[in-house]
Amino acid sequence: MELLLQGLRKAIEMILSGDPVILEITWRTLKVSLTAIMISTLIGLPAGMMLGLIKFPGRKLILTLINIGMGLPPVVAGLWITLLLWRSGPLSDFELLYTPTAIIIAQTLVSLPIVTGLTATAFQQINEKLIMQIKALGATKIQLVLILLKESRLAILAGIIAGFGRVIAEVGAAMMVGGNISGETRILTTSIVMEVSKGNFDIALALSFILMTIAFLITFCLTYLQQRKRSQ
Amino acid sequence: MTSLITIENIEIKAGDKPILSVPRFELRQGEVLGVMGPNGAGKSTLLKTLALLAPPGRGSVFFQGQEVGDVLALEVRRKFAVALQQSLLLDTSVYHNIAIGLKLRNRSRKEIKEKVAYWLEVFKISHLSKKHAYHLSGGEAQRVNLARAMILEPEVLFLDEPFSALDFPTKVQLLKDMKQVVENTKTTTVFISHDLVEIKYFTQRLIILMDGEIKQSGPTAEVLSSPNEAAAGFIGEWSELLS
Amino acid sequence: MFKIKRAFAIMLIMLVALMAACSSSTGNDATKDEPKESGEVERTDIILATTTSTQDSGLLDVLIPMFEEQQPYNVKTVAVGTGQALEMGSRGEADALLVHAPDAEQELVDSEDVVNRQKIMYNDFIIVGPADDPAGIKDAAVAEALTKAFDAKATFVSRGDDSGTHKKELALWKEANLDPAENGSYVETGQGMGSSLQVAAEKKGYILTDRATYLAQKDNLGDFEIMVEGDESLLNIYHVMEVNAEKHEKVKKDGAKAFVEFMIAEDTKKTIADFGVEEYGEPLFFLFE
């Protein structure tokens, strides 16, 4: 209990004092996680829509793989990416290992199946007659897609929220591909692990409060976006 | 009467099973056409084909004598309106549901506002304008659905059993209102129904569709009173019940 | 009230935001050197594989900035278990190693995976345990202490993670001719030194730890004391070495060499010897004289 209060006090202290290291780590965490979830959304949304709306051979197989991918343990993703990015690996020439980009790749990999899968599910549930009705109202293909997106926004945003939750909480892959390098790839989750291992529980707690606060704020914004206008 | 939509050589199959087989059919300018037939007879497929919502296969669809290909499809489709049995309203207010077709056509805000107000009035739902579409009764929702179609001032209106899910008093009231609207606007209408009363009251011409083929076509009263051999099996028992 | 235009707008915003994020993250490589000094020479990244216990001591937080000030390199310090650090060396995934597992290091020297191996410093391992000392091992010799703990079936906490400390512990058991796994009260954490110490404190067990981590954490451990110390077999020796660029082509030879030279320079040695004195009243690392 005393430790909790101590951690909370430390967190407030660290934020108020504008500790540049903390600010930098927090800023990097936000940048990396938001970039990852945005890439996941930009790829996963259209991909999920196509999987949900268009029937083609192999679709079931792809959907099954995506569902499996939703449970992809981040450390497994991290391990694969490490092997690929290693100096002895096939993608070594990009020199991406131990860079923020590597973390973004790993986080995209673990959140993409969630965004894609939940979007696909949302679009599979759309009544075919609704699609016909919207076409009959004179919608072009693009207008049709936009209306369907709007109609499915609850489920889509749920997917994005779930994906973001995974990304911001993820530590195993970030540790492995990022290396928790001070000033370069250290993010909140990896810092917490490191501070715990150093025995600095108060700093770890302080960082955890910061992490929870930004996770809460962003999830709150997304939820607001999801739930607004229901007031009518 | 001139032909508004003509379809030719329509052969639509699901696997080996024929769904619709129509060598030639004309929808005439200004008529209110009824379509009857048992479940699975191909009524909805016929409607989709006429309304350019499903590809005509190897056959052709002509609008005002001109063949409609992929290029023209959207332009011509925008002269049509469709209302189905399910109201299928969008997740927004009544106002925006009715406005959607005009928005898709990029009409001005002012025009949209005036027209929505007008059609809300015609369908007696002005008081619902701000209500969310998911909070409407079945009858209210169907009025919104029909207003959403009529606001487009379509050259052809397609109705696929729009009244069948409503309770009796609601149905009668809406049927009367709708007939009024169609007569006032002189809209060419295709009306699919299972209900002989609706057909008798609403339509001038009737076709009987069975197993994907048009078995009989003629003035509604005539078809109902003297169905031919093929149609008799379907119409006969109905007529008995009514007489 | 949701309009199609608005859906467009949201997608557009997301796109713009993404591009902004992308450009700032790709621009990252250029900006990450900024905090050091602007208008500086271009820096080459080198990878230093080291152990978590080294990082946890905080020594590198002092040494690396010193090195980067003197030399045109940017050190990416990857702190992993000793096993992984050595593996990174033998695969050429790192440029330099700073580790403390002399026997395993010698294997890398023999296989020519590393070159220019230099003895840097040492600290020592100690066995710590609850102050009431249930097995009565205090001040005994190492083998005797382990035997007493084993016979008393006292809780003994092990890193169990193939780290340098873990390897050391296993070697000590072996010298005492005991197999700790036979004992039901032997706990393997699979975690770092700090976490393992915490587990030992919770379970009131004995544990082998490096002195530096113990000193850093002493305040969090409650009634915990040093039981065994000072034995020669408890020395924890750190070496720095270059990964062999002749064998692993992608290794940055110049950077690795510069780092090893830096580590054995006089200034560096002084910094190492002074490290920790201010905070703990005694140094955490000792030099070989």
C-alpha cells in the first residue's frame, strides 16, 4: 500500500517536473503505438471489408488464419521479426533491428489480425438486402462503401480499440525487436519491465500510471467517437 | 402506351436450377404493374433485373429503347427507386434517412431540406423527423422507407412486398396513402405482393410468375377472374377464398 | 448526425495523421543524434550486447555517453541474458560484448567468433538470505553453506535463466557435489536478478546474487542480510570483446575496436572504480591491479 502511494507520488512528481526522459519515452510510446494502429487500420479496414463482402475461393481459409492471428503472442511475432531483421536474416540490409520502426512492424503484426478480423466479421453480418437497398438509392461503389463503413462503425471502432489495447500493452515483441535502448527504442512497457528488474518499483509504478493514463485517454477518445450521436 | 423498360432473353440460373427465364417483357410508361407468384418463383429476381440491381446474364435490359450496359447502369438506376419488405433504414435520424438518396446525388442542402419536409408531410411523419430510425414502429419505419424512395421522384418505383409485415389497420392506411401518392405523381410502378387484396386495389396490370416464367399477363381484374391453365393452380384457390 | 462528407473527413484526417507519424518516425534516424550535439559528424550505430545485470547496475548509463562523446559512434546497448548475449556474439549480431561468463567466453574465443577479449573489472557474488538464517549458513565457506541449506531443505531461489549468475550458481552447486533440483524447496524464477531477489525476499529463501544489484535493491528487500561473501570462487569477472569481423562480415570492426579500447582506457577505469561510491558508500565494481 505504501509502495502504491509512493509510486503515485513519484508519477505525479515525474510528470510535474517534466522529466525529459519520461516525456521522451511517453512521446515515443504514443508515436509508435499510434503509428502501428493506424497502419493496421489502413490495411485492415479495406482488407476486412473485402473479406467480409466479397466471396472468393480461399476466403474461409484466410478468415481462419486471421482468427488464429488474433491470438498471435507478441513474443512470437517479435521472434519472427528478429530473425528476419538480423544481420544474418533476409532483411538485414534495411538495418531495422533495434529501431522504433522494428517495434512498429511488430505491433502492426499483432494488431492487424484484430482489426482485419473484427472488420470482416462486421461486414459479414451486413444484410445483403441492405447493400442492394443502398445501391438502389443511387450509390456509386465508393458511396456504398462509405455508407457501409458508417453503418459498421461501432464494430470497426471496437476492432480498432481492441487492436490499440494490444499494441499499447505489448512488451515482449518491443523488448525483442527494439532492445529497450535508452533514447532510441525505450517505451513505457519496456521501461517498466526494466525498472522492475532493477528493483525500482516506485519508478515502475510511476511509469505504469502514465501508461494507464494515456491508454485510458486514447481509448476514451475512440469510445467517444464510437458512441457519439446515439443521443438522438 | 410506350415501353419504359424492356428486358430480352433473360436466363438466370443458380447452378443448374433456372431462377428466371423471360424471353421478352415490357414495362409500360405510367402503368402500375402487379407481380404475383409462389415463393421462389423468381419475383424478386425479376425486380432486381428490371431495377438494374443484378446483372441480366446474357440477356439485355433497355430503358426508353436504349440498351443499358455497365456504363449507363448508375445513371439509369438513379431514375429508379426501390422499397423492400424490410425497411432497412440507416443508423441515423429519420430526416437523414429520407435525405440520403438526394445526398448521394449531391443535391443542394436547400433542395434537400425542402424536399424532405415535403415528403415527411405527404407520408404524415413530419413529427418523426428528428427521431432515430431505430426507434420507430414498423408502420412508421415503412413510411420512412417509402418516403426515402419517393423523394427521388423516380421514373419507375419498385415495391417488393412493402406492406406485408404490417398489422392490418396500419397496412390499410398506408396502402391508401401510397396509392394516392402513386396516382398523384403518375409514377410507373412495379408492385410485388402475395396479397390479392393489395394487388386488386393497387395495380392495373398483373403478371403471374411461376418457376421463373411469366405464365400469364393481362389487366389485373381479368387475370384474377379468369386465370389461364398454368396460373389457375396459383390464383384459383385465392379467388375461391375471396368470392 | 453523421454525414458522408464527415466520413470522408475522418478518413482524410487519419491518412494525414499517418503520413505525419510516418514521416516523423522515418525522420527519427536523423533526429536521434540531436540531443547530443548539433553540427556533429555522422555517427555509425554499433550494437553492444550485454547482460541485464550490467545494465541494471547503471554503470553503462555513465560509460556510454562518455564513449559517444569521444568517438563518432552511437551505441545501441541491448541488455539480454548472458546466454543470448553470447549467442548474439557467435552469430555476428552484435559488434561488441560486455559479459561475465569467463568459461563460455573462452569458447567464443576458441571458435574465433570474438577477438581482442579484455579483462575489465570484477564485482563479487554473495549469498544473501533472511536475517534469521533458518539453515544457519552465515559466514560458512561456500560449499559448506550450500550443503547446510540443502540439508535443511531451506528455500533456495535460483535465476534459472541461463544467465551468468545462474551459471555461476550451478557451478557452485557442482563444486559442493549437490544437485539442488533434488530439493523440493529449490525455486527457479526464470527472471532477472532484481525480480529474483524480490522472490527470495517474499519466500524467505537464500539466493546467489551479484553485490551491485543487492546493494541497489537492499531497501526493498526487508530483513535480508549477506550470508556468505569474500570467497574467491564468488568473483564475478567482466570481459569486453570485439566480435570477429573477419568471421562475421557485417560486424563494424572499427566501432567495436574503439569500444574495447575505450573500456580499457585510464579515464574509463577511474570512472568504473568510482562508480557507486557516492550512492552506496562503496564501489560496485573493482579493477584488476
